[in-house]
Amino acid sequence: MIARLRRYLPDGKWAVIAPPYFWMLLFFAVPFAIALKISFANIQIAMPPYTSLTEWVGDTLTVKVNVANYLFLLRDSLYFNAYLSSLKIAVIATFFCLLVGYPIAYAISRLPTASRNTALMLVVLPSWTSFLIRIYAWIGILKNNGLLNNFLIWLGVIDEPLQILHTPIAVYIGIVYAYLPFMILPLYTNLVKHDNRLLEAAYDLGCRPWQAFLKVTLPLSKAGIIAGSMLVMIPVVGEFVIPELMGGADTLMIGRVLWQEFFNNRDWPVASAVAIVMLILLIVPIMIFHHYQSKELEGRLT
Amino acid sequence: MSAAKTSWFTRSTLAFGFAFLYLPMLILVIYSFNENRLVTVWSGFSLKWYGELFRDKQMIAAAKISLEIAFLTACASVVLGTMAAMVMTRFRQFPGKSLFSALMTAPLVMPEVITGLSILLLFVAMGDTFGLFQERGVMTIWIAHVTFCVAFVTVVISSRLGELDKSLEEAAMDLGANRVKVFFLITLPIIAPALASGWLLAFTLSLDDLVISSFVSGPSSTTLPMKVFSSVRMGVSPKINALATLLIAIVSVAAFIGWWLMAREEKQRQRDMQLALQQGG
């Protein structure tokens, strides 16, 4: 009897599980439910600026689910275009990040063991300074009378400054620069575990270096590529700071739209609907990331 | 032959990679000593922008608020993150484990605008129903920062716990120590460096956050990134270069000390190993 009771009573390990579990449920999971609820409300001029979904009149409880915000997102092409262009920018930027990050991660994994950690620290170090300041650095370089244009004019390559800042190119440069460490770290963790004898075997069997790379190294690093790409792509879809500071007025990204709905239009229900749709779009990539992340942890456990 | 080729490739890739990562910051630092108001026109060495920076009362006040929040965030994230990491690496089964691990990985990639908006809506709803968080400010920013920092700290600490030799813990348990004692006497001292790097990571993440803070801050709690953002939006200013240089200097010194301590410890360990081998042989 006591043994059966004990099974239902919390034992010591719940003292360790409960605090982080409760914190993340309350401050990370519950907020999504509230955002979902408010996305079905109406805007009103009051504090808080949205109507309640439930209403007691006499003895009847009426629950009003207002889908107008979602219909609005569907009808106004601005939102559809913003989602589409955010996904496009995120995919292209992730590809460039991979293109720049893979050789660096590969080169670090080829270094002598003693210098690997130093090189890795040098990759991470810039992201320990401020994100905003790194974006600010590129604004100074790319703007019309900035360093790059001045340098090119001095060289005589161009006569008039090139418009780079406030174009999509500047947004791509900013994203690749800011998110590069997130691509390099998981790639390095994967590449450093490769068994060198596999490459030697490929060489012995007559593979050229690039063939060996394509046939051995690249397929083996698939998990690292997926983890790094997800770590870059998912947050970039909702990026606000880089398109706001480096993009033009016409650089449409959904993070920027959400920000404007919330801060400029003060339309909390539409902002919530924008967030919920973004979350639905990202749920599959997040699950893929979670799958690889937990596999990585379990791999370390055994 | 092939070894020489690889090393050439490695060297040039790293040279280009590090130039790409560090050149923009180097330029930022150089131009912070520029006398000219126009950031990109060099007209002589001067420290006047540093003076202007320290006379900017709003900037100093914002920096103080940010440092306070970052300190409190780092402490709370390390406590919760250590618990979460123990749960992830030591507890095999318990009801709701998959939800637990999802809650610990999703914040790593969740776009900040979604997290920021949702947690603000929670604060507003709690204010409406329970009268909590009526005043938004340092407290609400701290809660929001801890929520996303815990996930990063958990990754850092659980990767260290995963590498840890479990036989030490098992040996202590066999000798009659209970789990709590084993944790504080054996596990905690071994993972202390991971706790330190987790603390620093949470501190820098919190100090750097703009988007989430903007959603949950109140009228009297403008953080440093919010101040920098509004000033960068107005245009480039040499004062921001001076601020950036100070930040870069602090981070580099801290990183160098960390690297030096780690290198020293590694050398010591190798010396001990050699000594042990010699004595054994």
C-alpha cells in the first residue's frame, strides 16, 4: 500500500526536474497559447488593446472566435509576399553561409589538435561582442560614401559610388556575417570526428582529392550540414534588425512586418496572427533541428 | 605531396575566413580614434568621441540597466540550466521527457520577434487576471532573458556532463554518498569550467538582446542595445565606434585570460600525465 502510494508521490528527482520544467512551460509554452488566443480577438482602443473572446450574458457563456485576422492575412498580398520573401532570403542566405562556413570548419578540423581550440575561439569571439555593433560595422563599410566605395573610386574601378547598402545584397552580407559562427560550430563538431583512414583508403583506391571529398567527407557531414543550416535558417526567417538597418524600404521580411503591426499600428491581434502563422511555417524545420540536436546529445551519452 | 597541398588550402582558407570576420571590427576600432565627425573620412587622431560617450548620461544609464539585467540573467540561467542539463543527461525516463527536451531546444532557434511578442502577451494577460507584472521593466526583461538563455546554458553544460567519466560518480555512490552529496562534492567541481562559460554566454546574450527587450521593457527601462539601435537608425556616429571599441577590448581581454588559463591547465595536465607515466614505468 505504502509502496503504491509512493509511486504517485513526487520523489527527489522531481525537485530537479520541476524548476526548469515549470519555468519553461510558463514563460515559453504558455505564451504561444495566449498569442493563439489573442490572434482570434478584435482590436479595441483600450488597455489591453484587444477584446475578450468570452462573454457572460445572463446564464449563457458565448465564445467568439474571430478569424478575421487570418482572413486579412490571406487577402492582403503584403503578408503573403512577406512570408515568401523571408523564406527566400533565409534559404539563400543559409546557402551562402554554408558556402563560406564549410571550408572554414573543414580547415579548422584539419589543424593540429593544439591549435584547433584557439581557432574555434577566434570564430566565436566576434559573436561575444554586440550583434548590433557588427551590423553597424558593415553599414560604415557599405554605404555610398563608405569605405568600400571610397576604395573602389580611389582604385579607379568605378566613377560613381555603388548603391550596396539598403539593397538585398547588403542584407545577405549582414546575415552571412552575423550567423557564420552558428554554421561553423556544428559543422566543425561533425567534421572533427571523421576518421582520416577513410580518406586515405579513398586515395589508395585512386580517388582524386575532390572526388574523395564529394564521396566520403560530404556525405559523412550530412548531420552537421543540417544542424548548421537549421540553426541559421530558422531564426533568419524572423530576422528584424538586419533588414531594418541594412535593407531598403522595400526589403520585405515578416519579422519587420510583425514589428510594424505591433509597435506602429498597435494592432496586437494581427501581430499575433502573423506570429502564429510564422510558427506554423517553422514547426517542421524546428522539429528537424530538435531531432538532430537530441541525437547529438544521445550520441554523447553512449 | 598531398599533405603539403592540404596545409596550403587550410592556411589560405583560414586567412580569408578570419579576415572576413575581423576586418570590419578592426576598421570600426581604427575609426573610433578619428577626429572627424564623418565616420569614414580620416582627419587625425583624437579621443574626443570617448569623452562624448562618457558624457552621454542616457547611454551610461542604459549601460547600467543592461549590465544589471545581464548579471541577474546569467546567475539564474546557470542555476536552471545546470538542473536542466542534469535532467537531460542523467534521468533516463520520466513522464513528459520529450516535451521537456523540446522546451530546451526550441528557444535556440525560435525567431526573437515570436518569443518577444508572446511573452509580452503573457505578461499583459497575467496583469489583467492576477494583477502581476503591471509595471514592465527590469523584472520582465530579466524573466524573458532567462527564458531564452537557459536553453543555451543547458547545451553548454550538458555537453560537458556527457563527456564526464561517470565512474567517479558511481564510485562515490558506492562509498555511501547520496545523490545530492555526489552532485555537490564530485560533479559540480568537475563541471565548474562549463558553468563559467555558460554564465559568460548568458551574460553576453542578455547584454546583446534588442528585440525581446523592446517588447517587454517599460518606459523607464531602456537597455543599451535599445539606445544603440535608435542612434544607429538616425545614422552612423563616431560615439558608437567608441562604444564598440570598448566592448571589443573588454571581450578580447576576457577571452585572452580564459584562453591563457585553459592553456595553462592543459599543460599542467600533460605534465602530470607524463609524471604518472614515468613513475608507473
